Amino acid sequence: MTEIILPNMVKKKQGIIVNISSMTGWRPLPYLSSYPASKAALSFFSDSLSDEYRGTGVRVQCLIPMLVATKVASYETEEANNVFVVTPENFAKQAVRIIGTNWEITTGCVQHDIQVALGTLFSFWFFKVLFVPVVMLGVHKHRVASYQAKNSKNN
């Protein structure tokens, strides 16, 4: 899509491309490898495009959210607390306000900015050795199984 619309934006000397990535692209996640890999690629693609088209009037932004209560994250909207897991509506309102600002790479919402700030206090070793096995493979694996079981009964 970018290849199709970008030349016309450059010609008009204006436009904005907004890509949605994910914070999962910042860390390797065993058993979910293709999702974070594709999100990492999208973040790098956006960053490169932003540099390549700087000064042309075309802007490129990449939103890199954390948990939003969606089917992809195996969360129901009702489970969102708008602290760690935000509702799609809350995320969308905040993200839309950021579009067009000077932030080329952003989480899209304040709650996720705070989580990223706190998360950077921990080392990669801590993340991979403790967080991934306990939270990702323990808690999240259980959440996904429960979510799928509940939704398979409803269908």
C-alpha cells in the first residue's frame, strides 16, 4: 500500500503514513516468533521510511502499543482496566491525538508510555529468563486457553 500511495504524497509534498506495530516486536518471544518478528520489521520499515522521506512533506509515524483488549491479545473489552490493558476506544482516542505530532515512534497512549519507562529498568536477561517463562508461557498461555475455550462455547 505504501508503495502505491507514497509517490503521490511526495508529488503533493504532504501526507502522513501511520503504521501500527507492537511492543512485542522489541523482544523475542518464544512460541510466538512470527508475530514479534513481523512487528519488529514494521517498526524498522517505518523508521527507515521516516529518514528517507524527511524534508519531502511526507511524515511517517509508527505506533507501538502494548496490551489493548482485543481478540489478538485474548482479552475481552470488559477485562481492560485502562492501566495495564487499555480498551480499544481509549487507545484509539489517545493514538489519534498523536497522529501528526513530532513523535515518529510512540506507544500511542500514556499508560503504555509509563509501562515502557518502567520496563526499561529491567535487563533483557530478566525479561527472557524470568518474564517470558512465568508470564508469557505461564499466565498468558493460560489466559489464551481460557479465552479460546470460552469463545468456542459461544460459537
